[in-house]
Amino acid sequence: MAHGAWRCMYCDDSLGTDIDHFQPLKLAPLRAFVWANHLLACSNCNSNSKRDQYPLASDGTCLLIDPTTEDPADHLVLMLRTGVYGHLTDKGEATIDVFHLNRPDLVAGRKDAYCTARSVILSWYEMRSDGDPDADSTAKALLRSPFVDVVYAMARLAPHVAEAVIGARFVPAVQQWRSVYGTVPAARVQTARIGAP
Ligand SMILES: [Zn+2]
């Protein structure tokens, strides 16, 4: 279910090394072998941040974003220039808090990823315009990189704010990128379409 190169489904940075039980075994032992309750995570997000936390809203629903069924963009907004996540909903706020999504290493990584992604997307755009057969490989390499959430946040920028955020010279490239690769990771689209096995 994870997109990219088996990255952690929570931070999009480290390789997924652990299987997190989204609903903790301590609270739901009968869900130990339920496929949809198994999320690929890094040890930092799983063991250091989330652990057995599973905050609930007053109506009993989970306050964590489930990346297998929900689009994090409905709850979170990424400030591309600073690398910091803000929240749009209570669920977004709880998710940032539980997974420490604004810890310094992630914020710094997203800032670097934004600089790189902007250049790679412009390069991809020029290669594509020139008919370079390696353009698609360049794009796929970016989509397998850490912090691919930065790339999707760029693709989601509304046209009227894109110029102010990423700069006028990058806007046509990002618009074409969006038309080819979309605004949601392919793995998430596929999971939503077929459901968990
Ligand atoms: Zn992680």
C-alpha cells in the first residue's frame, strides 16, 4: 500500500522497516492479523512517536489520519518553503502531534526536497518538450524519493497561488506534471479503488 520505494506511510522519509498496527494490539487484539490494520512504518514513527497512541474524538472516531483510506491533504497543509505541516482539521492536528510530523529532521528534509523537486520538475518539463526518452525515468526517480509528499503538495497548488509560492518560471512545468502524474499517489488511488485484500 505504501507508495514510492517502500517509504514509511507516515513520514514519507525513511524506509519502512516496521509493520505498525494502526489500531494498537493493546486496544484491539482481534485486529492483529487484519490486513487493513497493517501499515508500513519506520521505527522512528512506529516505536518512538506513535507507540500505542490512538486518540479518539468525543464521538468515538479515531483522530489519526488513516493513509490507506483517507487523503491527508483533506486534513493537512504543507508549507513548501518552510517544510512545516499545518492542520486543517482536529484529525490533522492530532496526527501531527502523535507522529511528530514537524520534528526538525523532517522539516529540514522537506525544505531540501522542495528545492530538489522544483529543479527536477523543471528539468523533466524541458526534457519532455525536447522529446528526450529519459524524461519519464527522471520523473519516476523523483516519485521514488523521500518526502514525495512535497511533490504532491506542489502538484496540488491552485493556479492562483502557484506563482507566488513556487515562482512563475516553474508554473507551466508543475501544471504539466499534474496533468501527467496527478495529485494523489498512484498506490493510494489503487488502494481506494480495489480496497484492501
Ligand atoms: Zn516514519
